[in-house]
Amino acid sequence: MDILCRCVGASFLISHSLRAEVRVYLVLQNKVTIRLEGNELRHVRPDERCIAALIKKALQKAENAVGHIELESTPGIYVSKIGLSTLLNSISSSGVVIHLHENGIPSQKSELPPDPIFVLSDHHNFLSSELDMLNQYSKKTINIGPITVHTDHAITIVHNLLDIQTNHS
């Protein structure tokens, strides 16, 4: 849970505000997916306890979810019973899927496309079956530096890369 909270915080929180243009999917045990919409989120504070409470509410709501139908647990947080394959299939047409991995092309040598969809694992690598599935949707694999960092730090670095690219375009 702590990793999820740090990743949500890194995805949305900026000084005195939230990144409204961000959407995050948390796929849990390939059975439940929580979607967070930056432009709809309310009650998000910069502490892990607050974020954990919001995720916990979503997980409680998941018990009532039926298949692919999303339920809103709190403003901007939705839960459904879908796994990685179904999620990738549904979102891959809305942007370029990029797998962040330490063995990818260095991000300094690769311009990020508009509307990128970044896929990251937690502290465990993807299973080979999940990698096979991801490779069907991913257009490129990039790394963000020579040192492997925690997932939440990777999110912060990617935001910085996107912020720099957006402000120089």
C-alpha cells in the first residue's frame, strides 16, 4: 500500500495543487483496477495516510463491482474488476504506450510523444506473461537514467521530462 500511495502522490501532487491532466491506473493483482482522474480528484492531501484511505475506500467499493463496469468510490476515483490485458486494450488507442524499464532506450535520446501512456511495475518486475502482453501494446521502452530508482521517483522524473519538453515546444 505504501508504494501505491507514493506513486499516486508523485503522479498528482505539485506545490499547492494537483496535476489536472493526469490519469493513473493502479492494477492490483491483475484483478482490480483503480482509475484516478486528476481533473476530478477531491480530498487528496500530500500524506500517504490520506491517499491510503482513498485507495482503501476504492477497494471496499470493488467488492460491489461487476466486471468491467466502473464504480466511483470518491470524486475522481473509480474501481472495476479488470486486469492488465483489458486495461491495455481499452487505453492503447488514446495515446502511445511506453514501457519504462531500466533496459530501455535512454530517455535523453528519445523525444516523448504527445499523450504518452507510461506503464511501470512496482517493486516486482512484470511476469514474463505480462511482459509479452505489454509488448503487444508498447511502442517503445525507455529508461530514465543509468540508476534504477523506485517507481514513485520514476514518475517524478517523467513528469520533469514532460514539463521540460512541453515548455520548450
